Amino acid sequence: MIKIIQAYYLKQKMLRLHFSDNSFGDYDLQPLVDRDAELVLPLKDDEYFKQFFLELGALCWRNGLELCPDSIHQKLAEKHQLHYEVQAV
């Protein structure tokens, strides 16, 4: 099971996510925000968007929105936007 272990705000609705398998990628949440679903409406506000946190490896906001790390990891992999950190020996 893949978990998000670190998340950083980059710009607009873009986050850099580091996963438990030593991979990372820049995830654009703008398509999600554009859906206008009730749980994502608060994310339109930049200050609210930046208040994300990680809980048990998932990307979360205080309104109860929780994004599955496996799904994000898979989407980034399918778009060839997943990179792997080189381990020093």
C-alpha cells in the first residue's frame, strides 16, 4: 500500500508529493477543483487549499476531503509524471 509521506505546495493548485516507495511527482489538483463538487468548493480559496495535511498517508483537508494515495500515485504513473529518488549507497 502506497502512502504519501511528504507534501509541499508548489503553486496555484499544484503539490509535490513524495510517496513511501521513494517516488515523487507534481500533482495538479485544478481538474478536481473545477468539478464544483461540494467537498472541493473550499479548495478554490488559495489559503484554504494550502491548509492540506497528511493523515495515515492520505492527502486531507479539514472539511473531510481525503484523497487516496494509491489513486494519485497511479494517475501520476500513467502520465509518466512519477519520478524515483536515487538511493545513496
